[in-house]
Amino acid sequence: MLAPHAFTSRAAKMAHGVIAYSTDTVVAVIDPDLAGRNVRDVLPYLRSDAPIVASFEDGLRYGPTALLVGIAPAGGRLPEDFRAAIRSALRARLEIVSGLHAMLNDDDEFAALARDHDTRIWDLRLPPAAPLFSGAAWDVKATIVLTVGSDAAVGKMTAALELVRAARERGVDAAFVPTGQIGIAIAGWGTAIDRVVADFAPGAAEQLVLEGDRRARDLLLLEGQGGINNPAFAPVTLALLYGGAPDALVLVHNPSRTVIEDYDVPILSYRVLIRTYEGLCATVKPAPVVAIALNTRDLSDDEARAHLERARAETGLPCDDVVRNGPHALYDAIAPALRKTTALHA
């Protein structure tokens, strides 16, 4: 896993998500700043003993079969200093897995090395062709729950994965539906909605829901993207609200944030967020917010409890941190409210 000089930063959320949730084994992380330590030493919550090494060559002794580009920098470009490790990995016949917006298959040097060494480059964000939204998602039999956020990168994927785990442990046939590059790397399928042409993004979301319905008969947890008042990423949020045809919403929030990241735009209050998301869905297919999932990783236990109590008091909804406290209490609280809703066309 390639994350030099960045593994402990939020830029490495690809690396963090795959370590935490993928069924594939991460055998080593490349970050020369932390070489000689292991993942648990620097990020205990990831619960991994994978060693951190200084270089790709140092990592080879652990027998990797793939090299994952473990960062998601602003703009999605490949850092120039990553090229040497990728070249070495291709020559060693490793698969390259990348979630960058820059398509590594379009890089002439990398494409030639992959051909010459009989390996492949998997660009996670390369979307398949998508149709326009058809309305078929309205007829999906499984209940669809979409995680929505107060901002981008607040934990919508994590909440969805944890709630799927809780549902399955309660005997529910449930599936995680990935809509971003990290979710795709974890699940092995999906479409990065943020790479789909705008008119076809709801159709791409619909296709994901239809595929999810083939994988689980009871419950689909659709991974949310962006945030409704994020100036850059609100369009992908809307594509999932409409194309994903959710029956219920789980609002995800990081209480450590007061403004939209990278913009001087205030985070909306719980009540305004709930009213906005429910109001948008109400114009096509009603979907209530049934719970709030807080990301309290940066807070003390006392601070986390205070924010959870405040959210419950302000909204009257179940609220928990599904990582800090586990997902089962929140899932059990919302399970009775998970039921199919009907689109207004009917």
C-alpha cells in the first residue's frame, strides 16, 4: 500500500478504509516517515499489525500481489514521486489498484509496462457506461437505506459498512452498495458516481441499486457521497438521492467540524439538514431520516457522549457512533422503521 509521507493524514483515507474493511490482507504500508513501526502503532483504531516500510523494495519481501495507491489528493492527480514505485511494481508483475481521478491506464509508460509484464492496472474510478434513470429502482424489493452527510468525508461509507455488518449479524440478508473508489476497493464492485457524466449519474446510481438487489433480498445500504450544501460535491449527493431511490436516510456528521471543509460555508444544523434531505426526497420518493451516525473519533469519551445526547435531544432520533460504540444498538433502534416507500408516480 503506497502512502509515502501521508499515511497518518486524512489524504490516506483510501489506505485507512481498505485496511479497516477489505477482506484482502494488507501485507505492508509504504511510508518512509514511519518505517520500522506498524499500523497499530500509529493508527490503533485500524487494528492492523501490518508493517510500515520505507520503500517498495522493502515491501516486496512480504509477498504482495498488488500495489494500492493509498491516497486521495485534492484534484486526484498522481504525485510525481509515486511513479518509481508504480514502475517497480509493474516490473514485479503486481496489479496496480488506483482510486485517483487520473486514469493510470491512460499513462503510456504504465500501460506499456503492464502489457510487457503481463499484469493489469485497475482504475477504480473508471465508470461503466450508464443509462438515464428509468424508475426501475422504485420497484426494488429490498429496503434501500442511503447514508447522507453534513459534509464530504464525514464517515458515510463507514456507517453503511458497519450497519450492514450489524444487519447480517441479526440474520438480515443485507448488502453494501459502493459508490466511491474506496468502497469499490473494499467490496470489489461498484461505480464511482463522481466520475459519471451528470445527466447519467442518477442512472448509474439506479444500476448499482439494481445490482445490489440481486445480491441481497432484504436490505441495501447505499454509500453516500458529498453533502447537500457542499459547493463542490452536492451534485453527486443529489444523484444518489434520486437515482438511488432510498426508502430511508441515515444522517452522518462529524461534530468536530463547524464549516464545510475547504469552504467558508457553515455546517447546517441537524434540523435543517433533516428538513433539506427529506424535502428533496419528498418531491420524488419520500425517505425519512431515521437516525444520526456521529463520527466522534477526534473527541474524548465525555465529549462524544455529550454530542450524542445533544443530537438525540435536538432531533428525537436514535443517534450513536457505530465505530466507537459498535453498530448494533443503532441498527436495532432503526430496524422497525425500515420499510419500503412509494414514488409519487404511483
